[in-house]
Amino acid sequence: MQAMQYELTLPADYDMDVVRARVARIGHLLDDWEGLGFKTYLMRERGVNGSPVNQYAPFYLWNTVEGMNTFLWGGAFQGLSDDFGRPSVRQWTGLSYEEGGAVGSPARWAVRTRQPVPEGVELAEVMADAVGGTERLAGEDGAVCAAAAVDTARWEFVHFSLWAHESPKADGEVFEVLHVSAPGRERLPRGRQW
């Protein structure tokens, strides 16, 4: 499992209905993408849920590197780059994935937390703690799913969760979910990834 995200931070006065309309128009194009676990079309709006910025920030969980590379190099990503400029694409190696009790319900909100992997710790222990965090989030009321991944170049964790209600039981940056394409969600490996 590979996690991926890019962020397009837009001007403070940007009409975010443009993003909503774009997702409504093209979001379905990845609904059957080979190798994709799921893509969440995420948006933050300045002044809503504590967001300091307007931002479009899709988050992906990939089942295969081939699917991810086909997306990036095969043309789909080019359209976004043509419209908004080519963003930096962050990638993390999957640590764990769990489905919550609300799986199958429409996801309305997402929460993302990024944090450094502490220096001087036993890596196996801290990675196991991240797996436990995923299990805890997935067990919360209203959780659709939760995942944890790590970027070993920056030594950074990302914890990501989807929620069926407006009161996520997770700390972090809150995003509105505009659409979810989930052609391979059922094939995402559950639990610890090593």
C-alpha cells in the first residue's frame, strides 16, 4: 500500500465553488482506476473548521505502484498540472489500514495528521504505535476508515481517517470530502503492513 497526496493552496479570495464544480465534473473518472484503493477529493476552505487556507488536497491509497504511476505519467495528472501548475506530490509507505464501523457510508470529512518520527527511538516500537493509532481511529464512532504511513526520507508519519459525520474523533487538519473513488478499497490490505 502506498499513500500519496498533493496540495494546491489557492488565494484567500479564490471561489472554492470552482473546485467543487471541477470535482463534480471529473471526479467519476477514477471510479474504476486499476490499482487504486481509493482517492478522496478533499478541500479546505479558509475560515471553515479552523482552516487558514483555501486548498484542494486529494489523498490516495494505492494498491499497486503501477496504478499510481499510470495516474502520474499516463495523462490523468497532466490535466491537473495544466489547470493549476504541477504540485509537489508527497508519498508515504503504508504501515496500516483499517475499516471502521461506518464503512460503506458516505465519507463527509477527512482528518490528516502529519508528525515527525522521533529521534532516538526503537523504530519497530514507534511503527507498532502508529498501527495501534490506526486501530483506535477505526474503532471510533462514525469512522469509515483509517490509515497510517511513513515517509522515510523525511521521517514523517501521516495518519489519515475518513468520517461519516461532522464530529471526527481525530486531531489534525480537517478536510471536506467532495467525492470518493474507491475501485479497489476492498483489496487494500488490512492491519499491519509488515
